[in-house]
Amino acid sequence: MYRLYINGEFKDSSEKERIINPATGEVVAEVAVASVRDAAAAIQAARNAFDKGPWAKLSFDERKAFLLKIAQGILDKAGELAKLETLNNGKPIKESTFMDIPSAAKTFEHFANNFAGYLQSERIDLSDSNAESKILREPLGVAVLIVPWNYPLLISCWKLAQALAAGNTVVLKPSSLTPLTALELAKIIHEVGLSYGVVNIINGSGTRIGEALCADKRVDLVSFTGSNEVGKQIIGYCAKYAKKLIMELGGKSANIVLKDADLEAAVNGSLCSIFLNQGQMCTAMSRIFVEDAIYDRFASEFVSKAKKIKLGPGMDYETQMGPLISKEQRDKVIGFIEKAKKEGTKLLCGGKIPEDPQFKNGFFLEPAVLTDVTPDMGIFKEEVFGPVACISRFVNLEEAIELANNSDFALAACIWTQNKTTAENLGKKINAGTIWVNTYGMFYNEVPYGGFKQSGFGKELGREGFWEYTRLKSLVIDKSKDAKPLVNYWYGF
């Protein structure tokens, strides 16, 4: 039984929900569900901790020590956390073990070791010699952090590490589909000994407590990762008090393969870019554009390898692709595929529920590859959030740029070429916040991440992402002779 974590205490609630393993349909755990009153209590705890508690006033070294202890706590429970992430989310245990959990710990380590430098005041040289100025960066206050179900622990740690390092107090709400590792993280934080109210972690659906968390006047910042529809609702909730927002929303990313690319690397990397985590990634490269000269070879090899991807329960180390998060999500993805077929696309493989009886209780779907996709089709424009790749051809770079930028989203892109100059020139013309060249999905804590257009605004990670969790203050000091600035005489009589 997992309970809410509010003001340094684990608290029960009047309502419970069962968390399902999407690979088997079996119950993994029972979790307390927060009410509006619980959400208000968590906000008040965070508010008190910021306004009256010691956290924001700690020395940099003291704050660093706490962050490093959290990182070590994650590593100490790495095996348990990886298993729980897989049972709750469905992703293969290899991904949880070697990607998600270590990366979560490294995020805390990075910001523990670097936030002091990011917070250093900066002296500004002024043309007026009678004054001097400094730029100060300070914590914002209470941060509400809302996390999606596709990377439950990792994105929680992205947001938590930055918010805490900056000196904020937080209320974290994981997805109600995948709250387990976030609630385990609460145990780690509790053991570390943070002062009461600095971190509060509550489970509940957005429809139930989302407005209560985001519209509350006591909240200074809302950092959200999730769908466009929910993101727009949150913007509306926050408008009354003009809160600071960090919004990492959807994507319909472009993967551009040039004729001089290493074909094997491009095929394998492209498979990873759309089928990793069952395609449930906002950075999924769902639109693959291949130069005409190598299109047939690329498509043939891509389809051949897609057919060989091993489906299975995430806890099996041989599994390469697990189930989707829920039946509803699978039905939604199948709906996109059926609509695309009616609009004239060709389904080269997959897109069906596997017939093998071992998959009957889970939410599995064979990886799908579509061709003959045109910009006027829904599958070209809309985020599917599932294992569906669309392969199209282009004749020249101008056409590739036009196809890639023909989207309401601008989150990420990939370019595959052995010519670095071509890659850099092309990258400058692609409308996306992150562009990978000859790789996919390499996130670095030193590098800011975030998109444009309908993919949202604000950054996570890096110095710039960290600064999103701070407020900027200008300090101007007069240095005029005899401490008598001109303004002293403006109305002097």
C-alpha cells in the first residue's frame, strides 16, 4: 500500500486505486488517491517550508549534501526501482535498469555539483559610472511539478533536482497511471532527512486535483510535461495569477536520412527512435524522411528489422518492446492506423494485436510501419504516441526541410549524414528545439532541452533549464559623489 507524502509524513486517504501491470493486467499495488483537500494541504506545507523553513536559507554546501544523498539513495535502490518501473509502466527491464534509473541519479548528482555556479551573481558594467549593478538569481518559491506516465521516475528527477537545487519547495504529482516509483522516491527523500514540507508527493488524476494544484495562489511555478490538451488546460488554470510556466508538450518529430548516411546506423537508430519505450515518447521520430537514392534499401531493411522486434513482458530480459500503457492508449493508436489506411497509406507490417495467447491479458501491439504518407493526412500531423513509423521519400534538401517543418510541433529531430557541415547547415534550418546528428535520444544534464510552437516553451536541464526554476533580480547601487544622486534634487527645494 502506497500512501501520500505531505509535510514529512506518509498519509492515508479515503480513496484507493489499484495499479495495473500493462503486460499482464494484474494488480501491482494499491495507492492512496489525493483529494482536493490533500492537494491544498501539500501546497500549504510547501508554502510554509519556503516562507518559514530553512531550505532556501541553507548554504550551498548543505543543499548539495542533501541532493547527493538523494542520488545515492536512488542508486542504493536501483534494482528495486527498475523492477517497479517496469511492472508499472511496461517498458523492458533493460531500459529501466540501464537507462532510466541511473539517469535519474545522475541528474541529482549533476545539479548538486553545479547549481552553486549557476546561482552566482553577475556584475553588469554600466555606461553610467555613477552606478553599479548586479544580477541575482533566487528561488521562485513553491513549484508544482506534474509528470507523465512514459518516464515516471526520470522526469520526476529532472524536475525535482532542478527545483530543489534552486532552493524551491515542491509538490510533485506523478501520473495516476504510474505513481509507484515517485512514491518510492518519497521514501528515499524522507530517509535523507529534508525538513518537513520541502518535498510533497501526491497521487491523483489531473481531472481530480489538477486545477486545485495549478490555480492556487500559493503556487509560484508549474512545470508540466504531458499532452497538448492538458497543457492548454493548465495554462488556463494559471492565467488568473500569471504564474511562471514550464511546458514540455507533444511532438511529431522528423528523422531525416541523407543518401551519404551510414545505412546500418541510420536504420538501427531510426528503429530505436520510434520503437523505444513502445513509441510512447514525445521525441519519437514518427516521421522518417529518406532521400530518394537510398529509399528502397532503407525501407526494406527497416521493415525487415521491425518485424523481428521481440514483444514480451518487460520483466523478461529478452524483451525488446513491451506493452502500451493501457487498453485505452492501444485503442487510440489502432484508431490512428485504421484512419491512415483509409486515407491511402500502406501498412507494410504490424499495427495489430498479437495473436499469441501469452499476450492476451496485456496491452501489446505489433510495431507498425506505414508508407505513402502525405502532409494532408492525419497520421502526418497528429501525435500518435505509440509504435507507428511513417516512412516518406524526398528528392533534395529543400524538400526535406519543407517536410520536416510542416508541423505544428517543434520538439526534436534527427539527421543522418556523414558530412558534418551538411548536418550543421541543415540543423540550422530545422524548426526543433533539439536536433540529434547520427544518434537519437542522447540527453545530457549539461544541455537544455525543450521545444517550440505546440511543443511548448521553457527548458529543462542545463544551465538554462535550471534558470527556469529561478527568478531574476536586478540590484542597482548608486555611486554618485557624496552619495547624492541627481534624483535627490529633482523635487528638492
